[in-house]
Amino acid sequence: MTEKKTKRYILGSKKMKIPSTADYTFIYPYAWSNTPRALACTVRISPIHGDWFAENRLKIKGLLVNWGRTNIARTSARIINHPKAVNMASNKRLFFDKVADLRELGVETCTVPWHTVSQEEAVSRSRDGEVILGRTERGCMGKEIYFFDDNPFRFLGSELWVRYKKKSAEYRIHIMASEIISEQQKVLRKKDFSGNLIDPNTVDFRIRSHRNGFIFKRLNLDIPPDVRRQALLAIKTAGLDFGAVDVIWNTYEQKAYVLEINTAPGLIGTTLKDYVRGFHEYFQSIRTLTPEVSDEDSS
């Protein structure tokens, strides 16, 4: 296949034939990046573009993998990761509120840090000595996180305030169909992008993001059981078919806390292979089910 044809195929051109069987699988990402492209090639599913989907959404059958989209119009395909669940997971306030509501009802759910949308309460707790961080509701990868003492102006302009929990380790637990398919730990890399040795004393370990010098480690992990348990409960609470859950471990409390769920995680190497295997098994398990067309919009 030529490069030109490949590009048209990925974008979902009008000439793309609409499969008539329920055996077909599509992937519909919120944005085109290396991960959905790699999954489309290795899992052998058809990547589609919004324009093509808008025209053919009621004609396609089979499975539709939603890679991070919070809004998908009604379709005859069965959606893997419903947009409502993705929206819940992507919005930290909505997810934390859902956890709080379930806990109030006595329903088992995951553990998350204390949070508020009240600027007044966040400032009051900060002045009383608590470590509170401000952030956007949909921030990811450690972006747009501010501490009161570091940047009070940005802190006050936040949408959500969360109590910072000390951690001895931070993990990313990948789950699909209620099963853990891959596990990683965030660790500080030895050298920066220029090849210089990183001095741990210069690193802010509170935010363990890629841009702060942290990478994922897969081998020789010592993961507390509660970390896995909280990750599984988080996916169940959000109503997701799959997701990557960031969980911290507080040694003093001997307790795990869920920070966020990634519904479109970046995948490379062995973790990508884990997803390929997971999707193959998941698709196989539901292949015989026939999706029903709802009268309601799935957004």
C-alpha cells in the first residue's frame, strides 16, 4: 500500500468500503498519535476519521474502540469504552465526586485524595499547613498543577484543589475487561534528554511526570496488593472497559490512592504488545454479541 493510500485509509475516505459483518473492528481516537496508529496496524483494526464516521456511523457494524473520545454520536457499532465513561474518567472532579457519592451510599469504590472546588476552603487549608495542589479538571501528564507556596496566583486560578498525599512509589496499572494486563512504576531516569546525569536533589518528586524526568519501569516491581485493588475499583467506578490507572502508595498509611485514569495512554514496546494481546482476547470474548441501536445519543 502506498503512503498516499495509507493516509487516506487512516483518515477514512469516502471510498473506504463499509464492512457488512459484525466481525469488523474500528478504532476512533480523540487525536491521531503513534499509539492508535500502532494499535490499528498490530491489532488489525480500521482507524477512522471523524468525517467518515459522521457519514457512516449508522451503517457500520462490529466493534468500535473509543480511544479517549468523550463524545461519540449514536452508532450501530458496539462501543468499547463508552464516551460517558471516558468523560467521567477524564474529568477529575466528576470522577472524584462519583467516588465520594458511592462511598456515602456504602458502595465499594476506590480511594482518592480529599478534594474541593471551593477556592476559599483550599486557601484556608493551605494556610493551616496542609499541602494542597491546584489543577485543571482535565489536566494530564502532570501539567497545570500548582502548589500554593510555589505559585499562589496560578493556584488561585485552578478549577480543582486536591490534598497532596506523600508517596513512596507511583504506579500505572493497565486494565482491560476487569483484568490487569500490564504494570509499570514511575522512576527517575539517570540522564536527561541532553545526556547529562540527573541530580535527584534538583527534582520535584511530588509530580512524577515525563517532563520532570520520570520514565516507566516494568521489571522487578514490588507492588503492594492494595495498589492493584484500587486500580481495579477505579475502572469499575468509572464504568470503563479498559484504562491505565495512576496509583500512589503511601508507606506511612499503608494505603494506596488513585490519582487519575488514562483512557488513551501512550504505548510502546512490551506494553503495546500487552494491549494487542488484551484486545485480541477481549474482542474474541464478545464477538458473538450483536450490538443494539439505541434511540439515545451516546454522547
